[in-house]
Amino acid sequence: MVLQNIIQAIKNIWKPRVTRMYPEVRPKLPERFRGLQKLDKSKCIGCGICANNCPNNAIKIVRARVSLISEKTRWFPEIDIGHCLFCGLCIDQCPQNALSSTGVFTTGVIRWTHEELLFTPDMLAREVPIGEEDE
Ligand code: SF4
Ligand code: SF4
């Protein structure tokens, strides 16, 4: 058994690598990969269609500030990324095109609790998507 493993290891020396040094070397994802969502608050009308269409009940409509410099609040989606299956239905069904795919598959930092996976409207609306800010 040990000998077989050594022979196998020697054979593999000349084969192309199948592992990469993540996160320094990111995988090349398919063009249509969806990833985390991005919210355009200026387009969102708080209708809740995204929440009603979510098969995993991952979206809640919550009140949040219209922009970072305004105290005015409106209804926006908040996504529980811990329950999201990245199907993209919320994006497809939004009548305002307020949600889009970022193609980002990482949340950037280790999140230890379920609460940390709640992506508030402000987090979803960030210019640089969560997970890409360290790039
Ligand atoms: S993101 Fe779209 S579907 Fe969801 S509440 Fe806003 S406008 Fe409605
Ligand atoms: S991508 Fe799918 S599972 Fe995730 S929030 Fe949107 S509708 Fe729900």
C-alpha cells in the first residue's frame, strides 16, 4: 500500500497541478456564476416581490436608511446569506432591476455566528461588494 502511494506520487510529479494557493490565487468561475447580491437602493421600491419569491425564505423586508448620508428611511430587502442558495430568483423577479449578481462567492471574513450572515440593506448596497474589499 505504501509502495503504491509512492509510485502514484511519483507519477503525479509530471502532471499539471490541480490545487491552487487560495485565497491568493482565485478560481476562474463560469461566466454565469451568480454569487452574492448587490442592491441599488435608488431603484428599490420595497415591494417585497424578492422576499415572496425566495424559495428559502432568506429575505426579510426591513426599514433602513435611504442612503448613508440621509436619516430618511424606506423598506429594503435584508438577505440571510446563511439561508441563501444563490438561485438568483430574487434578482430575476425584481420589477425594478434593483438587485444584481456580483459574482463574489466569499463573504471576505470568517463569520462565526448566524447573525453575522445577515446582510443588511446597507451591506447589500456597498459600492465594493462584501468579500472584495480586501482585494
Ligand atoms: S429589491 Fe426589487 S423586488 Fe425586492 S423589494 Fe426592492 S424593488 Fe421589490
Ligand atoms: S438567491 Fe435565491 S435563495 Fe438567495 S435570497 Fe435570492 S431568491 Fe432567496
